[in-house]
Amino acid sequence: MSAAVGGVIEGSYYYKVIRKIADGGMGSVYEVEQHGAEGFVKLMALKTIIPHYTNNKEFVDMFIGEAKLVGNLVHPNIVQIYQLGRTNEGFFIAMEYIDGINLEQFLMRHYDLKRKIPLDIATFIVSRICRGLEYAHTKTDVLRRPLNIVHRDVSPKNILINTEGECKLTDFGIAKARNYMEQDEERVLMGKVEYMSPEQADYRITDARSDLFSLGIVYVELLTGNNGYVGADTNETLDRVKRAEIPDLVKERGDVPPEIVKIVNKALQKNPIQRYQSATNMVYDLEYQMYSRGYGPTIASFAKYAAELFPRHSFATSKHTPLNDDVRS
């Protein structure tokens, strides 16, 4: 990732690359410092397109589309995008830096320790992501027209947890919205198969209720340690998702109360009409379950729990790898 010279204007800034956080899919993510006037420095993340895909118009269009779609989504449970920029090597997205881990790592830590995730912690995580989805699903444009955003990739890798205990949904790379990627669903299968809704797996049109099904699967995994739909191969997993047989939570974990079983069963209904009709409905049940009897989990108590699992020196997503390149805008 080399330096790129842009127009020199008063108040211009540049990004100094600190380390590469991860490679995945069609992009790489870097931890960077944004340097501005008078010694201004801000820690951010920079997402770039892997060089192999920079000349692929479809991938580039999706990358640009993600930035435009998410740029105006400002919510504490969604990773914020600040800028879509361009260098000599291609486009980049400047976004909120999350000092922490993803939910997959959180799950694996419990697996390694042979510990169950506390019920209130599992519900808290799902409720925060549900709040983020509620915001995205109901977002409108400047003329107050619904954008009809559907994330389509709600999964543990796309849920981040920072050191302050905040849970944030990220990677809207395959999200659809009004007049954006609406026509691809009947011909292209995108997303992580084991977290798809039955309609998504069957190449049918999705709406907000599809994301709630995916979130229901994440909830099951947090409660039981198992996804519930993973088969021996992709075809078997697709078949299980399409059948949408609801996991027996009580059999998997005897201390799950009826209220949580009811929430999961409703989220995982095969027929979208029988599912939660909105994230607002689902998050009400989640928060009622947590707080109706008094004091429940908070960002602070969750941060303390996560810190006990991940001591500060290991609460990072990858090994520190210094790079010397700058990106100028």
C-alpha cells in the first residue's frame, strides 16, 4: 500500500498506516492514523480492495456502493464510515476503528475455556445488534423515503466488540437497499450460508425479516455454542437452512428460560410472516427479558466480562505489524 499524492489544499490530511488488521473476501483492513492540521491525529481503520480485484468492475462497484450506503448510517451499534477516497492503487474506505475483537473470537474463547456464555450476556449482545438493525432497516433518505436496507450478512465475524463493551455491526458489503443490488437475489447467492435465512438460501427476495432470522441463528450460537445449521458441506448446510428446523434450546442447554426460547423460536420461523415483523418488535422482547425484573447487563458490565476473558495485552484482532506507507487525501 503505497503513498498517493492528491491535490494540495489548505487543511489537507494524510493517513499513516500502523498495521494490517486483516485480509478477507475482496479487501484488506488497516489500522491507520489520520494526520491533519496543527498536529491533529485520529485513529481510524482503512478498508481497501485487494489488488487482484481492483480492475474487477463488479467488485469495485460493490465497494463504492457500500461506502455510499453506509456513509450516512450514524448509530452506536453500527461501525461508522467517514470517507470514500481514492489513491493511485484504487479506492479506500476510511471508517471507525474498533479496538477489540469480533464475535467469532468471543465464541471461540468460550469454547477454548469450556465455558458457557451467560444468558444475560448473550441476550445483551443480540439486543445491541438488533438496535443497529432497527436503525438501518428504518433509515430514510433526505426526502424521508425508506431506503429498505437489508444487511444480508449478519454473522459473528461481522459483529465487533470494543474494549468499552459496545457491540457494532459492520461490513455492509453485500447489503441491498432501494435501487441498489435489488435485482441480484434471484441469480446470485451472497453471504455466509450457515447464517442465511431460508428465503435468502433459496434465491428469493429478502427484506428486513431475513436479517432477523440471521440474528436468531447468532443468538442460538451464543446460547449453545453451536450454529445449528452447519452440515458436512455447503449443499447440506443450504438444505438445513432451507428446512429451517428450529434447534431445541432446552435440550442443548437446560437453563434457557421459556422467554428466551420463545424469542428464538419466533426469530427462526421459516415463513417470514410468522417471524418478527421488525427489529423493533424483536428488540422489545429482548430488552424486556433482560430488564423487566430489575437491573440487567450494561455496556460497563459487559466490558468488564470481556476484559476478564481477554486480558488487555491480547484484546486485539491481529499481531502488530508496522508498515511505513502513507495514504494522502
